[in-house]
Amino acid sequence: MPSDRMRRVDEAVRQVLSDAVAQDLQDPRIGFVTMTSVKTTSDLRHARVYVSVLGSERERDATMAGLRSAHGALQRRLARELRMKHTPTLEFLYDDTTDRAMHLEELLRREAGET
């Protein structure tokens, strides 16, 4: 279980990245994206950034590619704003929680209609 300090670090990283994507990135591949959570290793050298993307699978793939290509700019913004001993290497991962919830809702709707 992460400590309070790690939760604060994860939230600070998530907030800085969210702001950077919304304000700084001009890549047309990046669509409507939400940083859902961040999991930083205890040594602060790596951060897994979970993102949710609104749109089709093709739009999601394009957004993920855009985020990966913006890795350096996003890491520099983190270093500038958070002034951490180590700026974590960012790994962007698609968060499929919304997809799974929509699928479950569809299954429940079907079940309710068949009863």
C-alpha cells in the first residue's frame, strides 16, 4: 500500500501532466485524454501514467502515440514544476476501466431486457 507521501507525489505528477497536455501540447494526434492515475516507483525513477481516451480505437492509438512522442517535453515540465530529486521516466498506459464499465452496463442491460 502506498504511503501518504507517494500518493501526494503521484497526484502531483498526474496534475502537472494533465495541465501540460491541456495547455502545452499541440500534437493533432492527441485527442480528448484524461490522466486517470499515476503510479510512481518508490525511488521516483519511473512513473506509469494511466490515461483514458474518448473516441474510437484509432483515435486512442493516435493519442497514445502522441503522448509517447511528447515524453521528453512532459518530463521537462515535470522537472521544472515539481523539482524532485529524480524526474521519473514516463510510461503511458491505456486505462480500460471505462471500457470495462460500459461493457458491463451493456451486459446488464441485455440481461434485464431478456428477463
